[in-house]
Amino acid sequence: QAKVAEDPAEIWCDSLKLGNLQLVSKLKNPSDSCSVDVSTVWWEVTGCKESCIITACEFTVSLWKSLDNWQWRKVYTWHFTEIPVLQIIPLWDACNLVCVALGHLEIREIRLLFCSDDECLKQSLVKSGNIKAVLGLRHKRLVCSNGTLHDHQVDLMTFSRSGRSKEKQTLMSPEETILAFAEVQGMQDALLGTTLMSNIVIWNLKTGQLLKKMQIGNSYQASICHTAYSDMGLLFVVLSHPHGKEIESMGSPVFRLIVINPKTALSVDIRPYSLPQGHTGRFLDGEVKDNLAAAVLTSGTIAVWDLFLGHCTALLLPNSDGNWSFVKWSGTDSCLLAGQKNGSVFVYSY
Amino acid sequence: CSESDLGPISLNWFEELTSEAPP
């Protein structure tokens, strides 16, 4: 039985189990505008640093503080007037700082959201232009690529604790469109990117050097890198394929694990992560955290894979409210945050 | 995978590529 609490945070607690997922909470944003993203962020609320949920609608971004019993209270809302919000860009180990990307189809602006000492909500413009890819990194850093082929630029920005100032460094451009960035776990000075021409590129963040450009084959064009691990001289990279073609009998791998030798630029496919039989859909949105990968599919279903086990461990079918449209892992625990366009965000423990 | 698939592996690949790459 579901129990629905009063607004602002409607709470559902029941014993519904879907594979390894258990619904523990539901946040309902009363705003009428379309929901676009969710994430978690460290925030100091009433003198105490805690993990909060942050939700984005078209023209608002809201911070939710955790109460007892998986209930949530909205504490801050930043408003935007001209350009709609496209995505939240968390800076993983930062406190009281988060970035958002604004734009229509493509990112036009990146803004930093924070609070002043007197608790006033602030936002500052970090970058504007034709932004192709962006990622928040550890140590209050953000990397973004912008411009067209001829004036292509990759910038690394480091924010101060208060968010008032930033240092900017330029990384060497691979001279082609970057689709996504990924941190390399275990190597804090390394950064990875995937490009439109099916290359994987590696930078040294300390020196800004472009270390290698590696072709990974044309079988999966426009792959998105999600995370990478460095081990025993090899790079293990998790990719997704938004443009993968479905093969009716077996579907298409939603994620793929490949191994690359950065010295030789040779790579080998290790494992595809496909949907269970009877399910189809292409990757729309998703995130990888540690050994868990989650994706929203074109079918409106969310699927979860354990990258070590190699198979799908949970499926979240569209519910009576509609299809899923975005999914994230919480930063601090094994919770899955699943969102719908109507403003509902469901929290599942995994 | 083996060295026959991926070529010779170096544990210090990051430092080596940094010293080889243009500044």
C-alpha cells in the first residue's frame, strides 16, 4: 500500500520490489513546467553539511533537504528566465556549489549556483557559447568543450570554495567535436573524452597536454564515455551507444566495456550490456557509478546492470504516471533517482 | 586479453605519454 503525504514532498513508502530496487520515497515538484534532471549534492543547511537532492525543471532548480523517514523538504529554488535548464552538473566533492547547463537543444550557458553568506541565492555565468560537452570533476573543477571545428576549445575551470572566483586552464584540443568526458578512477590527473569520429582521447589535466587519440572502431558511432578505470597498465572504459541500432532478436548493447592499451592505442571489446530477452530500446540517458550502470531507454523503461556480474539486475517499467525520462545514482549511497517529465522523482534503494 | 591483442603494456603509461606528448 502506498502512503501519500502532504505537499511539498509527497512520500511513498511501500514494499514494492522491482528486481533489486525498492521504492523508498517520492518527491513531487509542484511546478507545472517539465522536469529535466536530478542529482545529489553536498549542502550545508542550518549549519550541517548533508547530502541533498537537487531537481531541475525547465526554469527552476530546487534543493531538497532530507527529513526523517525518507521525507524531503524543498529549501531553495533558483529561478531562470530566458534560457531553459538542460541538465544539472554536480561537482562531486564540493559543498554548497553546483553547476547547471542551460540551452535549447544544445548547451548555450553554464551557470554556477551557490548561496551567499547571508543565505541569499546566487548564480554566476561560468561559460557561454556553443558548448558541446561538460563534466563536473573532483576538487571543484569543471571541464567543457565549446566552439566549432575551427575555434574549438577545451577549458578546465577550478572554483574557489565560495564560488566567487575561478581559475581557467586550456586543455589541448583534439580538433574534433567532443561528445562526452569521463574521469579515470584511480588517476586524478587523467581525463578521457569520446569524439564524434569514434576516437577516445586522453588528457593530462595538470599539464593540459593531449596524450593520445585512439580509434575505437566504427561499429558504434558517437559513443558516450561514462567512466574509466586504470588497472595494470590498461584502461577499462564504459561506453553507451545512443545511436546503436536495434537488432530485433537480441537488441543492441546499451553499455559496452572495452579495454584499451593507452601505449599502443589498441583496444578490445570485453563485454556488451544488453537488455533481457523480450525488452528493446536504445539508450536515452544514464549514469555509471562504481560497478552499477543505469539507463533510461527509448521504451520509457529504466534498466540497471551490474558491470561485474555482466547482466541486467533490475528493470523499472513505466508506471501509471508515465515513462521514465532521466535517471541518476545518488552520490552518497546506493540509491537510484528516477524522474519523469511531470516533476515526479522516485528514490529507490538498490 | 593478452599482449597479442593489445601490444606491450606499460604500468607507467601516463608518465610515458606525458613525456612523449607535445607540451
